[in-house]
Amino acid sequence: MGPLSIGLVLLPLLWFASHLWSLYHNYKAARATGLSLVVLPFDPENFFHVVFSVPLRPLIKRLLPASVFAAVNLSMFGWEFYDETAVHDRIGLIFMLVTTGLNLLVTADPAVAQTVLTKRKEFIQSLISNKVLGFLGANILTVNGDSWSRQRRIVASAAQEIEGEGHGRRDAAGLRPERRRERMGALQDSQEDGLKTFHNKLV
């Protein structure tokens, strides 16, 4: 057996071993949380999985046993719209997906969701989510750190202006003229940043 043949055998084995080690490491970390776990022996943020899993969902559902598909389905975008509360009724309000990539926390617990929102810097978006959702530029759903804080302040203050009772003359959107000008300026800057990002991705 020549060096090329050995390499062709070793490379898949090394790839498999590295993923198996990552799964074991992630499983140990997830066990320490005490949450219910769903183990998936692959990375749901893999490019091919992200692109093909949703279109092939009906075929995958027919090919896999029901119990296996129920687990794999949790790695596909949009499963919440199909299963609604059934998954949480079966597994619990909060559980963790253990994968060969990142461990993913899934929750329907309002208290946990509030904690995540108030400690946003500790719960960053994954790289693939930022790439997919941020193609046309950064927004409050895709950014992390200081950018998220800045955009959150813009959205929150605009929402408070609309919902707050306040006083004084307001326009059709419920904003006072001086606040409207301030918001429009901030949104215009954000739009320009998005267009620059979009242009940079095209060239």
C-alpha cells in the first residue's frame, strides 16, 4: 500500500476521530449543566446541512425512523413552526443539543430568555447565523457586542417613543418632530453601513 493509499485511508479516520472527540468533549460539558440533552453526531452548522437539510426534510423524514428524525429535525431551521410546543412538551422547557460543533441551548422558558437578553454579550451569535442573516448588513438579530448594544438602544428608544404616552405634537408614527429627526439620522447611518457591507460582499 503506497503513501497515497495510506493518506486516503488516514484522512477520513482522522476527520472522524476529531469529530468523535469533539462530541465527547461537548457531551461532558453539557452533562455538567444538568439539562435534558439531545445528542446529534454531526455539526448542524455544517455548510451542506444548512443548505440542504430544509429542502430535503420530507425525504429525510421518510428515510429515518421516527425517533431518529425527531432528534435530527431539531437541527433544521424552522422546526419550531412544524412542531410548535410538542418538542418542549416531550423534552422540557429547556434542553441542549449536543453536537460535534457547538452545544446549542434551546429554551421556551421566559425567565431564561430574559436572562439571555439582559446578558447578550455572554450569548453571542454563531458565525453561520451571522453570515446567513447578516448578508445585507448588520442588524439587531445578527450583531454581537458593542454593535448589538448600539442597535438595541436605537430600536428600544424608538419603540418607547411610539408606545409612551408623553406629550407634545407628534407625527403619524407617534414621534415628536425632534425625536423623529434623530431616529431617521440613526437609521440612515445604519442603512448606509448595510449598503456598504452588501457592496463589499459583491465585489
